[in-house]
Amino acid sequence: MSATDLIHRHLAAFNAADADALMADFDSDATWVTGDYEVPPGTLREFFATAMAGLTPHLQLRRIIDGGAVVAAELTETWTSSEQDKTAALIAVFDLDDQGLITRAKIYREGSADA
């Protein structure tokens, strides 16, 4: 599977709020950093499940830059927080291992990283 295919599958799982499918794209020791916040080890599934249930986020792909072991995706995220619809542009940078699993994700959101 190509890195581009991985990103498409990853985004589809995220948008479907399918935590199991989403976690299948991650190495067991993967890290996730949003703004200054790093998800504590072993809590990535809980992090996503909480976000998906509470904020109802949706990602729209703008473009992918495939660097092989490092892939960047330009996205637009929409979500609801405190009964208000919000939108932000973001860049997600994914480090991949030899099996094509995500070992690290760093999210750069336009504006605040806080929902």
C-alpha cells in the first residue's frame, strides 16, 4: 500500500468515527502531537474516541505530499464545540515505519490547537 493510500484510508476511518480502523494505521508505540499537547503513551485510542464523540470532527483532504517515510497532508477540519460549528486549516505530518504504519503524527492547526 502506498503512503497516499494509507492517508486516504486513515481519513476515511477518522471521518467514520471508526476508532478500530483508525488505530490499525498506527504502530503500537505511535505518538500524536497537536499543538503543545502530546497524547500520553497508551491512550491514543481513548483520545480519538473522546474527540470523535464530543466534537464530531470531519477532515477534508486538500492535498498530500508523499515523501515516502514522511507524508504531509493539507486538510480542512470542521467540528462542533459548545454548539458552535468551527473550521480550521491544518497540516498533518506523518512519520511511517517500514510496514507503512504511522509512528508519529504532528498536527499544525491554523489558530488555536484547542477545540
